[in-house]
Amino acid sequence: MKHLRNVAMLALLAAGILLGAKTATRAGEAAIALKGYDPVAYFTDERPMVGDPQYQYEWDGAVYRFASAEHLALFKSDPDRYLPQYKNWCAASVAKGEKVYGNPEWWLVVDGRLYLFGKPIGPGLMSKDPAAMSSQADENWSKVSHLPDPPLPDYMRSTGERR
């Protein structure tokens, strides 16, 4: 009986080590940014487009995907031009002093800058007075950026699918 208990303990220990190693590998991997959507497409095609894994680029700890080699080259030449404001957080929430994940399907380009939103109503709210929302979000960003990340919502759990 004692031998069986020792074998079981060793098996649990080995499983824990293996699971821990797998988690560490995942933790070290760069996250897919924008659920795999192409940040350049918002500007060139004026719509969200799912990127292709063959055209991807790691930038600032995240992997960005692009719909074409041309989009990848544009991004590499000027990443700041194409990156969403507030590091992909919802612009309307940042303006309110909160941290909510931005969904790449709810977006708006204003004055050459990409803004994401956590709800489909966000682009309409910003369209009413873009200067006021961006000004308030800019003012709040230093505080909001240090807030803990909220739980990941269901809409952010998977990457986009190519259509």
C-alpha cells in the first residue's frame, strides 16, 4: 500500500512539473495582438481584416498579423502610425478612467489614429465629439495604464478567422 502511494505521489509530481513547463512556455510566448486582425487594413482598406500567419511581426511584446506582405512592410516602416491608441484598450473606457479590452471589430480612425472600443456603441459615441473623448482619454491614460488588467472577456478569447 505504501509503495502504491509513493508511485501515485511521483506520478502527481511528474504531472505537475510537466504542466508547469508547458505553462512557462506559453507565458514566454508573445501574444497575438488584435485577435489576429491586420492593423494596417483599418487605414488602407477602411475595414478590419484578419491577418495571415505567414505575414506576422513581433513588436513591443506582441505578434501582429497582416493580410499581405505590403501591409507588413507598411507596418515595419512606421508601427506607431498603425498601432491602436491606448495599447488596444477601449478608448471610451479610458476616457472614463476605466480599463476595458478593445475589440478590433469595434473601431474608428480619427485624425489618422486608430481607436478600439469594448462595445459596438463606442465608435458612435466617439464620432459625436472625437476631440473631447480623445482629450479625456489622453488625460486619463497615465493613470489607466497602471490599473490591473480586467478578466479577459469572451470576445477576446480567440483570434479572428479568415473569411
